[in-house]
Amino acid sequence: MHRRALLLALSAACTLPHVAAAADNGRLPYAARPEVQAFIDGLAQAHGFERAQLERWLKGARYSSEVERLMQPPIPFGQRNWLEYRTRYLDAVRMQSGLAFWQKHEKTLSRAQAEFGVPPEIIVAIIGVETLYGRFTGNFRTLDALATLSFDYLRRADYYRGELAEFLLLAREQRVDPASFRGSFAGALGLPQFMPSSIRRWAVDFDGDGRIDLLASPADAIGSVASFLVAHGWQRDLPIAYTVEASEEIVDRLGRGIRAETPWRSALAEGVTGDAMLTLDTPVIVIDLPLLNADGSAGREYRAGTVSFSALLHYNRSYFYAAAVMDLAAALRERMPAS
């Protein structure tokens, strides 16, 4: 009931006039803007906040032109180079740091595998791709980032207003000043770069100290990554993906997206070929990875992923991202000394 009321209030807030000026110094403070006042009303009604507390918190929020600049659309998909992207995340520094992280937290990673069924190398690879094992967790004030994306960057305003609401709920639950949180320009937090809604739904206290801390507790980060993947379909001992032969047209016909929903027999019937050790009724997603060959010619790599690959896509919707996590994990596994 509360969540439905909140969503209705946030939707209503999005229909109010957007107040902004061309120059940063011409913007009204957030707490003085009508759409922010509507947001405050909805959050107070849905979750029993004291309105004065929300007013006080949002008065401290500041517009960030840097956040808005960094959120501009990336390079068009067809112009990106999978080989270049892959090289960036399978570099020597990430490999060495990943092996060191794995060795240092081997017992915790093994416990996560036993409890959730997610292999250590997948968890290590995700944390490595996200923040290079905590080196780059972001230095943007989360309150500023989410306020900017909620009320000044309108491409996904509904989504970010929901995350701002989740963030303020998280701050209340943890009894922490919202202004003290720092993370990415998109509002993600900690070693695994969880959005506030993901922290509230899927993060776990894996070190048993009575609180969830994804920044200072590698154990909490490890357990939370595993928890998230399982909640989004990861299956213990299921192969993640296979390299296959396909075409852009086949990928289009199978629907793209991020969910493994096409039975393997249907993918084969559409013309996908490869040595995938899958039963015919196994759900798959067939993806394409545009690349540039050494001679400058364009090409594509194709993979058929299971629901476990789809779980990686729920973490980040980029095909490049999920494939890079998979490849980094395989490289780490190959180089990890036996216990």
C-alpha cells in the first residue's frame, strides 16, 4: 500500500512544470521548486516522514552540472568496439588486484558460494569491473547526484525520483545524514556500486556485525553481490554463456532485451549454431558484441547466455558489461593458485 501511494505521488510530481534556468545560478533551490514539494508530500504521506525533515534534507541538495554532463548518452551501440572494451577490463592491474582480493577474502567468497551458489570469480570480477576493488567508488555527494537526476535530467526522471526516495528511506533506516553519502555520478554506492533500491532489497549483512556497509565491509559487498544475482535468476552450477554463430538479424528476431526467455531449440531453429552443451528447453538470450578487427573491418561476436548471464544483465543492462564480467571471471579462475 505504501509503495503504491509513493509511486502515485512520484508520478504526479513528474507532471508538474519543470523549473530550471539556463545558467546554474538561475536555478531555484530544490526545496523551493513545485515538483520537489510534490515529491516531499508524496514521500511524507507514503512513509510517515516528518515533512520538516525532508525539507531540511532537500534544502541541502545542490544541482551538479558535472552529473548531468556525465549522464549524456554514450557512444551509439554500433560504433562501440567490444575488443577495446574487453581489454580495458582485463588489464594487468585489475587481474593482479582481483587475485589479491580473492586470496584475501577466500573464506568469505567460499561461504557465499556455498550459501548462494555464485562462484567466487564472478563476485570478484563484478567488484573489479565496478570499482577496481574499492579504488574508485565515486566522490559525488549522492544527495546532489540523485536530486540532479530526479529534477534536472529528464531522460529517466521517474526512475531517479524512485531512487531518491529509496535513498532517503535508507538514510533514515541507517540513521545517517543523507549529505554524508558519496558515490558515483549515477547515485551508486560502495564496492559493488548498488543503487539505493538494491541496497534496501538485496544487500545483506554478511560479516554479522549488525549493519550493512557496502563501502567498508568487503564481506557485506561479497554477500550482497551474490544475493542480488540469485534474486535475479542466477542458478547454481549452470553454464553462463557460450560463444555461437549467429547474425544481427537473428538477434533482432529473438528480441534482444536482457532476459533469457528463448528456448535453445528455438534459437537453433532461427539459425544459431555452436557447441553449447544445453538441453533443448533451456532458456537463452542471444547477444551481439560489435567490434573492430585489426584490419579496421567491422565484425560481431555472438554469445548465447543462460538465466545466469541474464542475472549479470540485471546488474548492468550492457551486453559489453556482462561479457566482460564473464571473461574477467574466467581469466581470474585460470590464474588463481590452488588453495
